[in-house]
Amino acid sequence: MTFTLRSAGEKIEVVDKPAELFTTPPNLGNYEAACREFSWEQARREIDWFDEDHLNAAYNAVDRHAVGWRKNKVALYWEGERGEVEKYTFRELSRLSNQLANALADIGIKKGDRVFIFLPRLPELYIAFLAILKLGAVAGTLFAAFGPEALKDRLGDSDARAVVTIPGYYERIESVRGDLPALKDVILVDTRGTDFRPKAGEHLYSKMMAEADHHFAPAVMAAEDYAFMLYTSGTTGKSKGVVHAHEAIIQEHLSAKWILDLKDDDIYWCTADPGWVTGIAYGILGTWSNGATSVIYEGRFNPREWYRIVEKYDVSVWYTAPTAIRMLMKAGPKAAADFDLSCLRHLASVGEPLNPEAIRWGLDVFGLPFHDTWWQTETGSILIANYPSIPVKLGSMGRPFPGVTASIVDDDGNEMPPGTPGHLAIKPGWPAMFRTVWHNEAKYEEYFNNDWYITGDRAYMDSEGYFWFIGRGDDVIKTAGERVGPFEVESALVDHAAVAEAGVIGKPDMMRGEIIKAFVVLATDQESSPELSEEIRVFVKKRLAGHAYPREIEFVDVLPKTQSGKIMRRVLKARELGLPVGDLSTLEAT
Ligand code: WT7
């Protein structure tokens, strides 16, 4: 199948998708009709309920397929970093997560306890996530790149009761364990061999599993009960714990069906790590709930390896991110031409603006357009998307999911007409919406204005109801799709003895969208040098996270500040970009 591009107006190009090009009809055949006829009540019926108001998201993702005709269907093809391969059927995943749920219950983990997962993309990560939800506990995920400081903040703020990790990562938690009084149990995944000797409060995964029964009745959860949480960054303060309810699965299921267009004979690959909400909603819950066979690749990004995975597993539906697509583009057409990628039939992308060149390149190389999708950690589910059955306008994020009301509002939360730039806002009440910010209801309330959820993004809507991204409305940085709060980076910087003050911004970058740039004022006795710059970079990388360090450091004598002493990142950014700095009336006289 080959889709073509047509020009529609001065700057707009459109990919039309005539029905005859679909080998199987899209799951969502008529977007307009779906919007008209939509009811959440009907959407709820896609999911299995214990009674009117009770369900378990993990039961829906896996267990319900483990008893029906999909029980011997492969749910997970895993390929490890060193080329190891494993596969798990729905029945096997169901039993393994039952065993772990029993084992976690045995060490006293109860409904509502926070259990965090700090693992590479091993099958055990997925088993643990399911087990925690089945038990009724709240699963938290952590990026493998996190350093001790980032771990302490997250495990401390959530009062995590237990962590599932591997011996090789445990050191980073151990070094801050004294500051984590609530952390009682550490489960060490040793499935692929270790000589780790557990002390009190440490448990070897394989031993726990060997002793555990594979029957487990999943906890009967109210729709509103908490299922999982993720820490994400805002403009100010430390990262915040965004909490999702079990009923998020309703929308994650339906969006995976309608937007990712999963069919039973598809092989699906979501390249996102579950440390990111994409890896949960469309790497575990919504996609398995559709009975999809998923590929999990533990290895890092590498163009040839990625193409090899697509070819080897016959991947047909692929959900990835713009930075990865740009890196594939950079690797050149030859890299792609060496592989048979004709198995692909549907491509989607998320996380940052998807540039038109990336879509044109996809059409060239795969004969398929990437479908941009927009959402956030807080929204729990894709809310704006390009659907298989409607034309893609290059550069647009697409149209709201049926049942979701999106709009553009002004500073007071009043709706604005098409074509007007403003705050992208969503009418609250969609099932996958976050339910709280952990222990910080005030932060949660800050998101809402005049009965709109304010996303923090600026956008406009065109006359046909397509949404177009303009940029963040705040100082949040998006680097290679990862969301980084400038405050966290600034805090880590000033922890370095040589740094007196620091201001951090996102600097536009061709490949990564943005890179983190720090402006640093050194302590009086310090001399700037390339060595010191490198030392500071490594310091932040180790403490915070592998992705959240400043790629660029500029030493400056003073930072622009308000009279109350707040660093004006807006001014730093304008100077960096050579733009007018705007209203400086609150700038401190220096
Ligand atoms: C922010 C949310 C939920 C997975 C994505 C990461 C940016 C997301 C797009 C898109 C332009 C996008 C926004 C948003 N973003 N998708 N299609 N086009 N920007 O979730 O880490 O919570 O980040 O990512 O700025 O607010 P997240």
C-alpha cells in the first residue's frame, strides 16, 4: 500500500487515505459518526467488570485473555540487550503475575501501598507491573537512567513501601536508603543469574516465585481506586506524582483500538519505556487489553538494530517518537533499504512535535505516514490524534478522541474562535484523567481554570477541527521527548561546590527538539574551564538522570532575576535565541 501526498493551500500538505488502500478496514471507520454517537457508558462495555463499578485494570490487560481463545497467543516477544530471546503467552503472563502477586502479599504488601519498579525493560518489569495492580497496590515506574537524588525524591515523596529492581541498579537506591524510612522491602530480580546475597528486607525474585502459587484472585477495585503513578516535571518545584485510576483502562483500551488500530494478527511494537506513561498505557494496559502481541526490545536506540527488530518480528504496528524518527532519517535510506520492512502497516508517534519532513520521509521509506498523537502523563491516554481513516494534515496533531472535548482558551479560561492561538485545554471528566498529584492536592487544583484542564501547551485549532501545536506555555523542557523541569536541573547544579547559581532553559535542537542549556554563575573562588564544565555535567548526570543533564553550560557573571530573586528563564531564553526580551519591568536592576 502506498499513500500519496497532496498540497492543500500555501503551507499545508495532506496525506489522503483512500479506502481501497486498507487491506483490512480500520477499527474506527467513520470518525465523525463515532464522535456523534459516542458515549462513555458504551465505552465501559469494552472492559470486563466484576460488577457495575468494580474492575481491575491488570485483569483486563492480561487475565481475561488467559482463559479465552487467546490464552496460548504470544503476548510478549522479548529480546534482551545481548540478543537473548524469550516469549510469553497471555496464560503465562497471567500465571507469572499471579505468582508475584501472591509473593508480594506474603511479604505484607497491601492494597494502596506504593510499589516502585526500577528495572531495565525485562519481562519481569511487565510481570511486576501487572502483579502490583492485581494486588490492588499502586505501581510506580522509574527510568533506568535515574540517579540517587532522583530516586530519593520519588521514593521519598510517594512513601514507597517496596521496590523491584536488579542487583546492578540497587546500589543507587542503597546509597539513599537511610532517607527512605517507608521503604521496607526490596525485591531483586535474579532470573538471569546473580550472586547477590539478600540481607534483611531484601528478597530474591526467583525464590519468591518458586514458592508462590499461580492462582490469584485479582483485587476488586473501585473504578476510582489508584492503579499507577508516574513522576513528571513542571516549571517549579520537584517532580510531582501523577496518579491514575483503574478505570483509565477504558480509554487506554479504546484509544489503542481506534488510534493504534490493533487487530488480532498484528505484531505491535511500542518503543517507549514504561518509565514513561506511553510505555504503560500503550506498552502494557491498553494494548494487551486488545489482545495485541507485543515486542519488547531491551536494547538502546540504534537504527540498524531497530530495523532488524521490525523485520525479525514482522512488526505491523509501530508507536514511536519524533526524535527516534529523526535519528532514523539521519542514518539514511541505505540503512532502511537493507531490511525488508514491508510488514509495517500503521505508524504512530508521540511526545513532541512531529515535523512534516519526518512524515514525508516515512512515506518515502515505508510507504506510510506517521500518525501524530498528542497527550501527556496527566491525561493518561491519547486525547488528540490522527486516525487511520481520516486525512493527515502534515504538522497537525490531529483531532480530539471521540468523547473528549478539546479547545483553545485564553488566560481566563474562555474559549476562543478557530485560528486563535491560546492555551490548549480539555473538558475534565475523561476516564484516563489523573486523579491527584500525590500528597499535593494544591498542585492538582492549579491545573484547572474555569472548568477546563489547562495542558500547559499552546496551540490553535483550524476551521476543520484539527489542532496545531505551537509550543509549551511554560518553562518545561522537552529533550528527545523526555520532560525535564528546569528547577530540578538547577537544584542539582547548585549542589555542586563550584556553582553559586544556575538558570536552565531548553535550547532548540534539530535532532532532540530541545537540549538542556545551563547558565552558571560560579562561586567566587572558582575559575571557569572546559574541565570544570565537564565535571559539572557528569555531576548532574550521576545525581539526577542520564537524560536530564545540561549538554551545554555557559558561565556567566550574573543571572537576570526578578526583584523577588526569581531567575527569569524567559530572559535567558530570549537572549539565547536573539529575540527581544520583552517586558523587563520586574527585572532586578543589576
Ligand atoms: C508534553 C507531555 C504522553 C506521552 C507523551 C509524553 C509534548 C506530547 C506531542 C505532540 C507536540 C507533544 C507536549 C505535552 N507533546 N505529544 N504530538 N506534539 N508536543 O508525555 O512527558 O507528560 O509530556 O509533551 O508539550 O504537554 P509527557
